[in-house]
Amino acid sequence: MICKDCGKEIGHEQHLASTESLGVALCERHSKLIKKIILNNNTPVEAIHLFYALKEAGAHPMLEWWDGKKSVDLAISRVKLNIEIDKDYDTITHEQAISDLEEAMHSFKNGFTTIRIPHLAIKYYLEDTVQNILGIIDGLKANIKVI
């Protein structure tokens, strides 16, 4: 068993501890770092799952990227793509909907595309979600100048 972040060999106990708490096999160092990110930013655990799945697919995501106004769950800076994970997708209010639209406008004005993904899509359809994001990345590469 190896750490999904650094590739370092990890023991059975560490593997169990990290997969039970985070859903991803990580060494002790990276488990602590990810838990700190979750605590400091209220990052959904589904964002962690998506981060490592996109990383494994070669997409080079960044976790908790500062977009100039707020921290976004994930970003693919090469194609200016921000990804937000909706934790409370079922209970969205009209105030939250307009706030989300304003945030999307802010990032779009700065050349970024923001997509919102319901946490359930990651929880139950991680591979499909990754493939769709890779398709979005390909589309953005074709339509914008890559940094």
C-alpha cells in the first residue's frame, strides 16, 4: 500500500486509519495535512476524493485554491477551471442560488469557469465525474489559451 500523494509505502494501520477517516490511502504526513485543510476551510471529504481521482487521471488539480475573492474547493489553473462541491445540494435557497451565480460571474470576469458538482455525484459516480471533468478540461484547452 502506498500514499496516493507522495507514493511512499504505508503500513496497514496507517492505510486503515486514512481510508476510514478520509476515504483515501495517505501516509501520516499527508493525512495530517489534508485533515488540517478540511478543518481550516470546511472542505467536503468528496473534494478530497475528487482531488486524488483527478490527480491520478493526470489533471493536476489544486485543493482549496484562492481565486482572489474566496477559496474554491478545487482548481485546474492551466485551463482556469474552478470546481465547487455542493454539500447541501438538496436544500439550496434562492439566496444561495443568487450568491452562487454572483460568484460564478466574478470568476468568469477574471477568465475562470466555475462548475458546481453535487457531492452525491462524487460519492456514487466518481469515475463518471472524473471523465466528465476531463472532457471539460479538454474543451477549455481547445477554446482558451492555456497558461
